[in-house]
Amino acid sequence: MPDSHRYTAELANHIEPAWQSRWAELGIDRQPNPGEEGFDASKPRYYCLDMFPYPSGAGLHVGHPEGYTATDIICRYKRMKGFNVLHPMGWDAFGLPAEQYAIQTGVHPAETTRTAIDNFRRQLQRFGFCYDWSREFGTIDEDYYKWTQWIFLKLYDSWLDTDRGDHGAGRSIDELITEFESGDREIRFNPDAAEIPTHLKSQSYDDWSSLDAGVQRDIIDSYRLAYIGEQTVNWCPKLGTALANEEVIDGKSERGGFPVFRKPLRQWMLRITAYAERLLFDLDGLDWPESTLTQQREWIGRSEGAEIDFEIADPPMGVDSTLLRVFTTRPDTIFGATYMVVAPEHPLVDAVLADPRETTDAAALREYVEWARNRSDVERLEGKEKTGKPTGLEAINPATGQRIPIWTADYVLAGYGSGAIMAVPAHDQRDFEFAQEFELPIRDVVYPVQVAAMAHFAAHAPDDTVAGDWRNALADLLGLVTARGSTPADFDSLLAVATSRRRASGNAPDGKAERRGAISGEWLDTVRSLEVETFDEFAELFRDAAYYEAEGGAFSGTGRLVNSSNTQVSLNGLTIPEAKGATLKWLEHSGVGRRKINHKLRDWLFSRQRYWGEPFPIVYDDQGRHHPVAESALPITLPPMTDYKPEVSDEPKPLLAKATDWIRTTAADAHAVGLDPDAKVTRESNTMPGWAGSCWYHLRYTDPANNAAFAGPDAESYWLGEGPNREPGVDLYVGGAEHAVLHLLYARFWHKVLYDLGYVSSNEPYRKLYHQGLILSHAYQRADKSLVPVDEVEERGENNPVETATGEPVTQIIAKMSKSLRNVVNPDDVIAEYGADTFRLYEMYMGPLDQQKPWDTRAIGGMFRFLKETWRLVIDEDTGAPRTTDTADESLKKLLHRTTEKVGGDIERLAFNTAIAAMIEFKNAAQAIEKQAAEKQAGTAALTADQIDRLMRLLAPFAPHLAEEVWHRLGLFDARGPVHTQAWPTFDPAMLADDEIEIPVQIMGKVRGRITIPADADTKTMEQLALADDRIAELLANKTVRKVIAVPKRMVNIVAN
RNA sequence: GGGCCCGUGGCGGAACUGGCAGACGCGGCGGACUUAAAAUCCGCUUCCCGGUGACGGGAGUGGGGGUUCGAGCCCCCCCGGGCCCACCA
């Protein structure tokens, strides 16, 4: 114990670890499960989850404790409010960085990861976070990844039955086979399987038992949620692995920023696209940040349209089909399709290269296709100029009957739709640019009617009025009407508004405005010729017209169809929505096309060619067919290896393939299902991606030691299910916004599959989500925008930072913390200097939790002072004894009730900064009272023992150690136990309001005086009091009071002139 | 190019539903203590004008307009910044 009883860093660093061990001894953070000793079923549940960290060798960053302190405060508060609180922590420990570190150092990643975990745990525990450490686990623990593998087997053994529920439901593969056998289900390949060629999907088979076993197997595999697909993936040679779409940012790997190339590969895929609609529509019920919901919606990228089959005029040999299938959201423009484009990866391109037409420049085509296929994504993103080559093939436009050329171009993506489009250059900007580049024909089929209307107006307008004036007038009008929030019922009233407005402002010397009003009859005729009925429609037309005039190019606005008729259908004169309907009807009737919903979301590439991940519970027989491993044989552990270096190569070589003894085994040894025990098998040598472990950790926390299941049903349903006083899903999930699509989408997918299969009791894993903002740092920038490390800058005078070496002035900016800028803050250093309580308080006080904010080393002192002064208020610094008074100050009494209400309310809405501000205000008020008292009698305390008791309970979630120490010194720890197990203080609503309040009196909206009124004064009383005020009466002396607005408890406003 | 979010003192921010703009903290200035500095304590601190002064007047939440008795908050246009997506037919 330090000699003095002052609150110093030394004292904080003494009491904090001491209380941490005491709490651990008492087990106050242990939350029992239902059925366990000490579980109280009468309490409501609160499951509060932090995104678990990836334990890097660098240790904790200041960003980690931000979210963790926030959840710690909420959990302590909820616990004091009488909840059963589940607040766990663990480690997301498989992944690339550990492996790359292993490559550099030669130390096994398990070893470095365990060291990093120990360091992370020590750092987190030093903050005093109230995690239930008895539930801790890492994704690398064998008894954890055993269940990750188990879930993979469930995905492997499941399919999505699209007939169940609104958007399908997962079921077991056995049930599918039963339905095929019994004839209850049409026997065919999965029509939604992206990896199955179109011609196979259109077939159907009569009798299951008579089918060849290989065909049966292929059909079944096409339904599995985990399947092997050969498709174009993101190949990163530097990392030696393929990556998921979500892991590629701007054409570079998310980890490391290395270039990524597209490459066809045979890999494990998860059929997340089957759940696209569920993942989209279920977002509606979630309490998530709007930006994250939007990102997920956009990533899923639903679009409604049609698929249309174009006949290939003279198909090359060896094509699967003589039809070229396209997806379009604009089937109404089919008469405008003047050419077609297929992706360079499209099978038709290979077919034509093998069997070129007379018109094909095969050499040029081959060269282009190879160039396009091997182009890295970065290169692709750089130049968006259109490139392409004709295939020499032609297709027949089913609407016009015309032969149109088929091109290949890389602006058409292989992975979306069918990798082929009908190009309508008149109404799609990309097609327009391509058509211009290669001089392809453009055929207008949608006529923008407003262009005609404007031309009409220009023709009929008075000589000195041009269409531009008309447009300006309308622009004003749009603003006016929209601002009013009302929409004129018809255009006569619209016009009336316009006319009166023009007249009212018609003081222009040349009388021009007057004339504008006078042409209103013309407007009306023009507007009527547009045949629109609502104001919104009108506004849209106007904006489209303005765009069309300004931009040129393809017209994608509102209009009516022209040039669109054949012997079977005529779209002429129809609006776009009408034309879409008519086209679809005709397409479906003639069998050339049908309605189709497409998603941007692709299936999830699940194989990584790396070492440090979960092995797949899969083996291959000598035919190369995959077989699952028995559940009883899990976990499949990683073989020991010493060399983790990937070969930098264009061909993927899984690292585990080097472990030949492990790879080559027998069915019996591997516990493969359904194979002869002596059969030679090869283990899957890929590993799962880092995301696998984080997809279900929220489930494992509910029952982490369970050996019989990933979680026991009672524990799982209590913590995640719906109940009398609980809603389904994790009650609060806090973590970084960088996971908006990746982890959060994957975890939702797994959770939904497990829900469908009856293993979990909530449809969604995380009901409420919150993102903490990034903690940034200050940095300096030279005039040329280059950055200067902070230690190479000095302040010369006020707000005048200069670069030490050159003396050149630099500007202070806000940037991410980085080693190169030498502005990284190490949490251990801050704790040594101020203690954990100050650190916690500072990070919570910086600003709103979800906002990014710069770290300001100087400002930490403010929070340290707050704690120090609070301490001094209640503890005698000479003796260390509590300082109390017997008589409570009236105003402080009230303020404490108000503070109690404010702090509780602010915690509920995660506004910790204002909660702390309220406590500082209370401290300031108490200090002022103490000073007053000291003038009469030295050494007088401000607070009663009861008030300190309450104050410490308020402070406990924020500064748990200081609160406990004061609590202890008051003798309350011995009498009632730790402050953290006490009830949250209550407040008396009667104490919140004053009897009398001071309110402002305004004249014409400006504050001119103040009056004191009874708090419950009605508007009449307030008005009388206001008018009776001397100063107000004086100011109103020569004025007539027109109106008085009095708002109870707020203000009085007098309208007078 | 598209979407989402945000612009408030020297700085971080507060103002929860349209009702006293700038709570609280940092920094700064002045003072006390000290040989001195640090630490600590006290006072002031949006800007401009007037007054020795308690005070009075004016402007003010990126800019312009609108709605309202009243706008940081609602509506329209513009400017600036951030994040995400990006040839998805």
C-alpha cells in the first residue's frame, strides 16, 4: 500500500490488481447456466457479446478496450439491475497472420498464438472487465474446432427446400433422397446450383432407383450446402491461397494488400446463395445500424428481371446448348437489343475458338480472351475503357427476328447471371459506350416523352422565354412545393402556386417575372400533354429530362415505348412498367424467357490452401469422390509440420499436401463413412478460412465445456431463445463496422442453417448490433500532403506546429494510428501512468461510442482529475478514512436523484460520454457545497454516507476499482459484499423536479428576460407572469401584443409589433 | 459513377420529441502557493461593440433559401469532409 491516501497512479496500480484477484476469488463474474447451482430463473436474461479479438503478437490496441469497456459498463449495470448476464470472451485464433509469422520465425503458429492469447488475456484482465472467464475458449482449441467441423458436416448433409416457408428452409440430405425414391419430388439437378451447366438442369429423370449411382451422386451433390465447385475464384499467389469475394478489396487481398487474379479452381463452396432471400428479408427485423443493413442489402444485391434465351444462329460444334441465356432487368427493351456480349470465361467462347466461324478472327479472339482472363482485378479496376472482340457468331433477337452479333468483353462478368447479356445501347450506358467504341448499331425503343414536352413548350413559349427559364422556374417550384410537405392535388393548383409565387416576386424592373406568370396557360397545356397524374411523377419526369439534356448517352429514364412491335406483341405506347409486364407475358407464352430474380451474392469459397485453419472432415476415394468422416472421429486435428512456406506459384498447392503420411490413409483409419475399411483414401488437404470459427462462437459461449454437443439445448435456448422476458438472439453485439458484410453475413448464414435443422432456437444470431468507432490519432502533414511522424514535429507558439528538421510549418490532421507515424498508443503505458479506471473513463468520455475520434493524450488528465477529486471528496487523504456528514444538503440531494436518472438512462442508450459528464457535474456541485461548508467549519464533508453509497454504485460500472475501494473503506464491502453485486440505485421521481423553475421570456423569438414560475404553472399563468415582468412590460410599452405562446416548463414567446 | 453518414468555440463534444446554443472535458489566459518550475487550488474563456462594473446591444451551429410564434434539429439547392460499394446487365 502506498504511504499516502491520495488517489495517485501508484494507488490505482495498487488497488486495481488487488480487487481483480479478490473478485476472481469470490467468482462474482461467473454466470451459472440453467440447472447449475446458483442460477436464478426468476431474473431476466441479458446476453452481451463482444466481437472476440484476433490475438496478434503486437498485443492490445487502444481500439480493443473501447468496445470492451462499453459492454463492460452495460453488463455491470444490467447485473445491478437484476439480470442474468452472459458476458464472455475468447479468441479468434486461426488465420493468416499467425501463419505468416510462423513462416518468418519458424516457430509453430500454435506456440506464437498461445503466447499472444496469454498476453491478450493479461491485458484484458488488467482493465478489470467482468468477463466470465470460465467460459473462455479459442477457435484453435480441439474441443472447439471439433464442432466447427461438425457444423461443416451438417452443411454437407443439408439442402435448401425452396417449397418450405417463404424463402425456403434447410433440411437433411437423407430427406431429399427419400423424396426422390418415393417419387414425391421431381428428380432433377438443383435448378439453382450455379456450378451445374444449364443443359443438365433442364433435364428431369423418371425413376431414382434405375439411375446410375454416379448420376444419383451428382444430383445429390448439386443440392448440398457444402459442395465442390470448379469456378473462377480470387487467387492470390503471394498468400498462396484463394480468397472469398468478401476478402478482396479493390482487387487486392484484404490481408496484406497483395494482387488478386481470377482463376478457375476446384474448391469447397458453401451455398450461401440458397439463403440469399432469407438473409435479405430477415434484415428487416434487426436492430442494427442502418449503414450496416444497407451494406448487407447491397452485397446481396437482389434484382428482379427476366432470363431470356436467344437462339445462336449457326452454333459451333461442342456447345452444350444452341441457346444463349441472358439475364436482364429491362426485358421491355428487347426490341433495342442490337448485339450480345458474353464474358471471356463463357463456355461459348471456348466452343467458338475450337470451331471458329468464317467471320471469326480466331487469333485476335484468343489473344483477347487470354489477356482478359489473366488480367488482375486491380488492372481491371484501373481502366474502365471498354474492350472486347467479336466472336463471329450471331444470335437471333426473338423480338425483331434480326441476326445480331455476339461479342465477348470483360465488362460482362462471368459470375453474375449467366455471364451473358443482350446489349441495348440506347438504354444502358455501358452498352452505349461499348457500341460507340466499336461502332455497333443503336436502336431507340424508349422515347423520353418529357423531351417532346419541352420541345413543345419551347415552340409555344413567348419569344423571350426559353426552355431554360421554364426549367429554372420549375426547379424553384419543386423546392417550394416539396418544402411545404404537401402535394397539389392536380396541376391546376400546382399552377396556381406557381403563378402566385411568380407574381409575388414579380418586382423585377423589366417585368419579366410578370410575364412568366402570364404564360401559365402554356404551362398547363404542356404539363397536361405529359399525361401524368401525380406530382411525384411530374417531378421525376422533370429530373429525367434535365438529366437527359445534360448527360446525353443512353436514356434510362421514364418514357414510353416506340419501335417495339412484331406479329405477336406490340409494346408501343406503353409505359416502362407496362411494357415489362407485356414482354414477360409474351416471353413466357412463347417459351423464350421467364421471370427471374438474381443476386450479386456468390457462393462462399470455403477452401484455403494454408496450414493454420480447421482441416475438413472429408476424404477422397481412389475415384476422387468425396466422403465425410464420421462425427465420432472428430476433431480431425492438424498434422504437425515444420515448414509453412507456401510455394509462390500460379497453381494452388495446399500446404497440408506436404504432410504425405497424414494425407494418405485408409478409410478405417480416417473413419470415413460408407467405404470399405481397407480402401485407400486421401484426406482433404485444404483448410477452412479464418471466418469459420467466428461463425458460431456466440453459440459455444452458452455452454463451452459441453462434450456431447456444440451447446446443450437448455443452455442454448435460455441464452438465445425466445421466452417470457427475452427476445431471440444475442441481446447486444458490439464490434467494428469492418465486419459489416464478412463475418456478420457468414455467421447469419450458419446460424440460419442450424436453426432450420433444429439445433438453435433463434432465426437470427444478433438481434441488436452496435459498432464502436475507430480511435484515430493526430498526425502532421506537410504542404505537399506527405505525412510527418509526430516526434519530428514541435509546437512553436500557439497553433503553429513546424517540422523540427526543416522549420517548415505543418498542419495537424487526424489519421489512423500507425507505426510509421509513431503515434500508436500502447494501453499498458497508459495504465501504468494513470490506472485502468482512468483509461476506461477516458475512452468512454471521448465522444459517442459509434463515432470515430482522435486520441488526445493530454485530455486523459481530465478524467484522472475527476477520479482524484471524487476520491478526495469522500476519503480523507491523511487518514484514508471516509469523510461523511450527517446532514444532507438539499440541493445535492435532488441533484443525486437527477444524476441517478441521467446516468441510468444514458447507459441504456449507450451514451457513456454524457453519463460521465453528469457524474462530473455532481462532483463539481458537491465540491462547491463542501467549499461553502468549509468557510464555516474546516474539514466539513459534503456527502452523507448514504449519498456516497449511492454515488459509488453509479460509478461502479465505469470505474469499478475506485468504486469498490471507496465502498470497502465505508465498511460496506464487509457488510454487504462487493459494490458490483449491489442493486442499481433507485431515484425518487418526485425529487427530479423543482417546485419553481426559471424560464426565458422571448419577444419575437429573442430572449428578453427571465421569470421564475411554479413548475406546474399552466399556460395562462405563465402568460400573466411574463407580461407582468417589469422588463418585459417596458419593452412592450409601445407595442401591441398579437399572440403569446407559452410552453409549460419551457418558455414564453410574445408576438408583438 | 452510385449509396450511406457527418459539418456546432482553439480542440473533443453537449443540446434525447422544433423551445435559454456551446453542458462536461481538453487547451488557453489571469491569479494564489513556490526562490523557481512541476503539481495543486481559484477565476475567466463563442465572436464583435459599449461600459470601471453587476451589465446592455448585435452576430452566431459550412453557405443560400423556405416552413414556423420559434430552426443546430424539418424541407429544397449548393459547398466541404468521411465511410462503403463500384462495369452486377
